Amino acid sequence: MKTAIWLYLFLFVAFFDLHAQYPILTPFAVSLGAAPSFIGLMMGLYSITHLPGNLIAGYGVDRYGSRLFIVFSLAAAGGILLLQAMVTNPWQLLVLRSISGFVLAFLSPACMSLLARIATSQIRQRKLMAGNGLVHTVASVISPAVGAYLVAQIGFTTAFTVLGWILIATAACAMFFIRELAPLKATTPDSTALATQANAEALGMRGATKEEPAPPIPWLIFVLPIAMSCAQGILSFELPLMSTTKEGMMTTGLLFSIVSLGALFTLSMLFLNKLSPFLRSLWGAFMLALTYFAIAAGIPLPFMVMLLFVGMAKGVIFPALSSLLIERSGGARYGRMFSILSIAFSIGAFMGPMLAGQLREFISPYYIAFLSLMIAVCVLPFYASPTKAGGSSSSAHFSGTG
């Protein structure tokens, strides 16, 4: 448990530092002379360079543990931020952001794998994943506004320097306080827990045994994170372009914080963790798609309310998706599973800003976000196969094929 607390603390600092850059990177690029299409390319390359890092992390975390990758990712990202404070043209920023995308690709698979290994039961794993989402969301609620305020007060160069040293200091602390754990197999809950949860969730995940091979990876699940990150990339691209002045950055930072507040609201509904992760993922994605459609269609609702709905849907989907993947991993291969998840997020995050940057003159990028999510909603039910004889009705949601 002590390892989980330290990990949450370091994750908070890391997420705070990274999310603080959201409202300021686009204005910084504009100040260097970058066009919107170039900014979309920069954001897309940042995401696509995650892929080699995700692939390395997938096998490296399972073999060498999470601690090494967490420390390296945080320290390298901090050093790149120090260099970023000294750039003088958009191409230098493009190169540094691409390298930053690679080194930060190790962080998420390593952290998620370590959290999954800490727990010894499925229910505890769900709680830890929900806690990870809560830490991430709390950091993202306040960091965009703080980042925008920081730049307004001390300028881009000093702000990037401060954020870089914070990441380096966090890496140094992680080296001493994160304790590596051997992989633990998830145990089946006792009879009381089974009786309580029988009507709400499938309790079929067991530790992989020598007689029972690990189940195949259900590839259709990863359509959803691709669509979600595509939509998120479009939102992250569009919001800062609403205003690139220092005064406008404060408004943009507040808009990002509103999205996170919505996610914090639904993450605080702990009773949702008792529901089927599959159903939470499916209906959360459907509501998120409708929200993006409403934004694109100009439904007469305040824009801040729309962003609040976006955050609420994300707060439902993210912990549900993590729980779904853990259950399908069979209690093993956490590093590879979360590595593939990160790859899916990277692909979507590459597609979103690139499409928005190239097509925003012809179609609202929010329509693209809506279409990507609706495709995921239509495909995801094929992940659920008919219940085999003797199985519970809810187990159909977790019996997808590879």
C-alpha cells in the first residue's frame, strides 16, 4: 500500500507538470511563427513517436519491472523541457516534442503495470485503477489554469524551465521511494464478495496457471481508445486556437480544467465501479459521441456545459477500460497489455490533431471526433460473444475473441 501512495504522489506531480503545458504549447508555437497546420503536425508527431517507446515498454516492463522506466521517463522529459525553454524556431520545437513523445511513452505502461501488480484481487485492482484516474483528474483540474497563469506572470522560457526541474526532481524521488514488486496473480474473491457482485459484474478473472494459458488479447477493445484519443487530440488542438494571447491562455486553461472537473465528478461516483466495465465503456463512449455532435452542430447550450459533459463521459470510460483490460489479461502480461493500450492512444492522438489541422477549413473537427467515437460504439459490441453453457449472463461481456 505504501508503494501505491508514493506512486500516486509521483503520478500527481508528473500529470500536473504535463497538463500544465496544454494551454501554453500552442501559443508558444504561434509566437515562434508556426501555422495551425504545423501545430497539428507537431501534436501528431508527439503522439506517433509514442509507438516505439510503447513497444519497448511492453516487453521491458514485464522483464525488468516498472521502476527503471518510470525514473528514466520523468528525468528525460524534464531535460527536454529545459531544452524547450531555449528554442528559437518552430522546427526546433517540433524535434524536441517528438523526442518528448518517445521518452514519455514509457511512463503510462510502467505505472499502470505496477498498480496492477500491487493488487491481489480483482476488486482491489479496480479500486487502484479508479484511484489512478482520480489522481490524474485532480492534477488535470488545476494544472492547465496554473500553467497559463505561470506563463502570464513569468513568460514561456522561465515556465518551461520550472516545469522541467519539477519533473527531474520527481524522477530523483521516484528512484528512492518506488519499490519494485514481483508479479502477483489476482485471486478470486471469497463467497461473500461473489454473492454481492454476482448481478453487477463478471468475476471470472483468475491468475494464469500452468494448466490454463493466458487468454488471447481482444483486439476489438482497442478501437475505443483510438477513437477516444482522436477526439481528445482534436479538443486539445482546437481549444488553444480560440485565443493565443496571454489573456486568452487563462480562459483556455479554465476550459481544460472544466473538462477535468467533469471527469472528477463521475470518478467520485464510486458505485460505478460495481457495474460491468464493458457496459460502462460502451455507454460512456456513446454519450461522449453525442456530446461532440452537439458541439459540432451548435446545440444552444453553453460551451462550458458541453465541456463538462465531455469530462463526465471520460471519467466513466477510462477506469472502466483499464478494468476491462486487466480482466482480459488473465492476471498476467500487464506490461504488454497496457503497452498496447498506450499504442492505441498514441495512434488516435496522432490522427486527431492531424485531421483537425488539415480539414478544419472544410468541416468542423468536432464532427470527426463524433464519427470516430460512433465507429467505436458500433464495433465494440462485437467484442462480447454469446455466453457459453454454464456461464453467467454478465460474463458474455468479457468473452471476446482475440
